[in-house]
Amino acid sequence: MKSRRKFIRNSLAGGALLGTAIHLEACSTSDQAETTEEKPSELPVVVSTWNNVKANEVAWGVLDSGGSALDAVEAGVKVPEADVNDRSVGYGGRPDRDGNVTLDACIMDHGSNCGSVAFLQHIKHPISVARKVMEDTPHVMLVGNGAFQFALENGFEKEDLLTDKSREEWEKWLQTSEYKPVINIEMHDTIGMLAIDQAGKLSGACTTSGAAYKMQGRVGDSPIIGAGLFVDGDIGAATATGLGEAVIKVAGSHLVVEMMRQGLHPVEACKAAVERVINKEPDHKNLQVGFLALNKHGEYGGYAIQKGYSYAVYERNGPHTDDSEFALK
């Protein structure tokens, strides 16, 4: 995990510069023109929630070849969307209590352009539909049948997303119909991905099949800009995972970015958002929420309520996964 020492060092340096303002005013115009912001050497960087190593590899391939962060995050999250073994995202995702696989996704770039779909059925790659909404409509979000019809009109194919395994599990669940979200289910959940490209531009994507056996029509935080995902090209980006209702209540990802705007390192910004969730949720000991953040300098980090949340990273020195810090010891 990136150290916070760099942030502290930069803050001290800023104070020193303020104390020498008179001297700087005496510098020549040519000297001032040569002073430019240091460009971080670690770019590009891609991070994603949970152990989505394969998704990061695909995104890194886009970034390493000079591609945009926006293209990278879309390509990256399409990996779990198409993975029949990933039971919380896209094809193969667990259905709602009526047996319908309903998908939510959103995407956002450095210029605050964003698109989202919610309660979308029969389309394997909701993230690509969300990007179409962003680029080809005057809207930010399309839902339900409207999102489905828009997808068909734009060349997406209708598919049956309920696999035999998910159907069997759902039929077994019907015997009790007990609804209780499981913390850190199968060590993965919603995938949120953040990237900064070689040009220093940020983008993010978030996609999920939502809570298993949810009420029909339920939508969590994942497709909601400011909750499941938020990007400010001047500051950084953040994404969330875990119980969506708790994230929505605090506008979680937007809160993380605002904490980074105040100067906090990504880890500390995520921690501040988790603490806000804890303060708002009396039953927080029985739920999981985790955040992941990436700032414009390429620094990153995550924080969660419970132990067990991890995130994947791909940067110049290669891929790796990190266990997030957490609040409840």
C-alpha cells in the first residue's frame, strides 16, 4: 500500500514555499516559467475492488499501450461481467427473489461525463450500455425496460443471464426465502475499477448484479454517481463495495473524493467515509462497506468496516493485491 509519508512531506514543503514567498517574487520571469508541476513517474495505474486480477490485466494492457483510462476501465470490468463463475456481476450473477438477473452499472471520466444503467435485464455488458448512455444521449441514467430497449437499438444482443447454477441456488433459497446479505460473500462483490492513464486522466467504472434475492426493482449504490462511483479529474476517483443502502445514505464515493480534496491521502479519505457509515448505521457490526480511491498523483488505497476486503493493483512494478485496513478489530 502506498505510504502516507509522501503526502506529509508535500504538505511540509508547501508550508516552506509559503514562508519564502517574497524570495520567489524576486525570481526572474524565465525562472518561474521553468517551474512546472512534477509529473508522477508511476503512471499509469489501475486499481479495482476485490481480487480482480484478470480484470486489471486487461485494463493495464489498454493503459500500457497508451490507451485512455476510460477505455481501460470499460474493458477491465467487462471481464467479470462475462465470467460465469463470478456470481455477483453480470452473466451468472445471482437473481432477485423472482428469479430475474438484473444488472446495474455506471462509468465516469475525468471531465465529469458519466452514464448509468439500472435494473437492466438480458444484456451481458451493462457497462458498455452505460457508456453509450454517456456518449450518445442527453441523459445520465436509463433504467429497466427503457435501458433494455436502448441497448437493443444500439446493437446489444438479448441473452439469458440466469445460469443453471444460479437457478439451482435460487430454487433452494425459495425453500426458506430468508434474506440476509452475507459479509464478504465469496471474497468478492461489486467490481469498481479506477484508472489513471499516461496523460494523467482519471476514469472509473462500477458494475454488479446487486444483492442476491433482493426485492424486484431494488437498486443499490453501484449505478449511482456519487454513491458507487465518483471521479473528479482535478482530485481523484473513488468507488464502493458492500451494502449499497449504507453507501447511498452517505453519498460514499463522492465523500471520499471530497476528503481527498481537503488533502487526505486515499487511505485516510476512505477511512473517513467508513467512519461516516459507522456513525450512521447502528447495525454496522453486521454489514460490510469498503471504499477504494485513487488520486491524480497515482496514489491509492482502501478502507473497510470489516476484515476481509481486498483490492487489486496494476502499476509499473507489476500486479499485486492488497488487504485493506479496516475499522472493527
